[in-house]
Amino acid sequence: MPNISRDEVAHLARLARLAVTEDELDTFAGQLDVILQSVARVGEVAADDIPPTSHAVPLTNVFRDDLVRPGLTQQQALAGAPAAEDGRFRVPRILGEEA
């Protein structure tokens, strides 16, 4: 049964760079003690025959399979473009001249 002291709470507060009052040390000591007891209780429940998991329910891949399909030709892709040059989309320059 964990029992955290005021000195340990003060040490943790210093490590976390938290300013705590004397009254808060007592409050936090009780709260941290409850947390540590809860964690200890979970550790007791874990059995050796249960494999560790990252999720409570099994996950399956929700993505569809990748299938190779015919794509657009260069001419088809550029057909709807407002401007094309040398087989590429022509877009307005947004940066200044380069040296």
C-alpha cells in the first residue's frame, strides 16, 4: 500500500518547477496516494496469460486495396488547364526573380 509523504510531494513539485503551498502539499499527497494505489491495483489484475495490447479492441485496416488503374495521359491532364507550356502546367510566378 503506497503512502507518499509530504517531502516526496515537495520533491516532485521542485522537479516539476511547481510552487505549492504547505496546504497543497497535504492535498496533493492524498491525491497522489490514491493514484498510486489505483496503479498498483491495475498491476495486480494483469495476468501472465493475457498478451499485452495497444488497443482494447482488435483493429483492422480500413483502407481499400491498392489497384493499378489506367490514369490520364499527359494530353488529357493538360486539356483542362488554363495554360500549359512544354508539357507542364503553367502557373503565375509568385516569387521574385532568382539570381
